[in-house]
Amino acid sequence: MQVIQVSDRPASQRFYAVAGRLLFIESFDRRLDDLIARLFAGWQLAPVASIEREPDIRINFFCDDARQQIPEGLNQFEIADGGRCYTDGEDYYLSLGNLLMHLQNGRPVRVDLWLSELPDPVDSMFARATSFAVCAGLRRFGLFELHSAGVVHPRSGKGLLIIGPSGSGKSTLALRLAMAAWPYLSDDELLLSSVNGEVEARGFRTFFAVREELSSPSRTCFEPDVVLGSGRRTSASTGALVFISLNGEQKSELNRLTQAEAMARLLRSCPWATYDTGVAGAYLELLSRLARQTNAFDLFAGRDLLAPSYASQLLSHSVSLD
């Protein structure tokens, strides 16, 4: 058994596994330990009690420490949520609010995350930055994130990915399908990978965050397998893509997309496919394969999707998953 050398006496160390990759998570501030544990408990990562090899990804958390300085002369660009990325084409820095992330390619891939102050337990920015850190590491091993809900057709076993920005109705539609006996992957974020020549999707977050009404600002968080007895799947081969938006009408509208249109929408949904230049080629190839592999649709969601079983009937009859 190999021993991982750790400097400066970290306050806590945890190991997780996902899709055959081993993550080593350590915090250098005891106050962060509970926050990190609760955050990772909501993701579909398997805790590992002991290890017999070097991890693939090592993520270090620091709080109230002097942040590393971002080198001058790097290419830089803005990202969502007011963040800014700096890169030399391989390693990169991500500045997001009072957080700074630095990814260094290597074996293992190393990601350092600095916080200027202890985050609030419900701080969404801390969760967002930590998700960035995990996904940045996983991208180096062919696991690419997609902001999407995912469910599985109950007869064919093919995955249906529901893609759209926050507030577009992804979680609400995924919940309606889960209530109609569609097993689910996730309501918000998926990891895509190539398996035997096909694009496979696996869930990243275990819980759903759902609005009671499509236009409501508040969300209720719960795990469907616990509350509703809905079946959770670890992964599924993808069969269809639905790009969802709200139309504010009673009746929904579903329109077929060409492969080129589906690819254009995927690129808008996956900014890291171009931001993260070190893995951009592999990311773009995976998205191209996904567009070729699936039937794709625009769904302009109306209030009729809230009626019992209507969403399941509409999509089962229209998206050709059988």
C-alpha cells in the first residue's frame, strides 16, 4: 500500500471514488471539514475508507491563508457568475468571489482552493467553486460535466437529458418523469464519458432542488428515492436530448432539431468545452458524438407539463426512446 505524503498537517482527509477515479480531498482548516463532508454527501461520489494506490485527483482546501498570486501574462476571460479564468493552455486559475482555484496538471492532478473567509453553511458560491474544482479534475480523465437533468426511459433504458439554464424547468420536468416511474440520474448536473463508443451520462448530484411552480423563486430540496421511492440509476447510455425553456403558456410545444442545431445548443451549455483549452479537443469530440448519437428537441414548456403523467406521455410518444 502506497502512502501519500502530506505537508503542513491537514485538518482532515477524505477519499472518494467516481467512475473508477479516486479523489483525495484534504482541508487545512478544521472549520471547513463539516462543510466539505456535507457538500460531498450530496453528490454521487462513493466514500472510500482505505486506498491502495495514488489518487487521480488531489483537492486541497485552504481558509484565511495567503492566496497564491496569479502570474502575469496569462490569457484571461470572464465566465458565468462573475468569475474570471486565467490560463497558459494547460494549468489555470479561476477567481470567483472571495475564492481562488488553481489547477495543475500532473499525476495526480492537483487542485488548490483558497477561501478568504469561512463560508456560510448555505453559501452557494462555495458549493459552486467546489463543483468547479471536482469537475476540472475529472475532465482530465475523460469525464465532462453538462448542466442538465437526466432520467431513464423505463422500457428502453436509454437516457433522456433535459438541458437548460437555471430556472428553465429542468428539475420540475425531471421530477414529473420520476413520479411517472422513470428512473433518474440527476436534476441539475451530469458527467458525460465515452463507454464502448457511446456517450454515457452519470448523475452528479443526489438531491433535487425543485420549484413548487415553474415561475416560483423558492426551491424545495429532497432526494426522490427517499421521499417518493423513485429509482436512481448510476448511469445510462444517452438516447435523446431535450433543450427546455418556459413559454409562459398553458400548452407545451416540442420541435425536432437537426444534428447541427443540437451541437450548437450543446456548445452554449458547455462553456468549458472551449474555456478549458487543455482538454477542449476531447470535450468537443464527446459533444459531437453525443449530437450524432441522440434525437434532439426544443421543448417550450407550458403549464400542461405539471398535469399528472402528461410529461411522460408527451416525451414517450415523441422522442423515440423505445
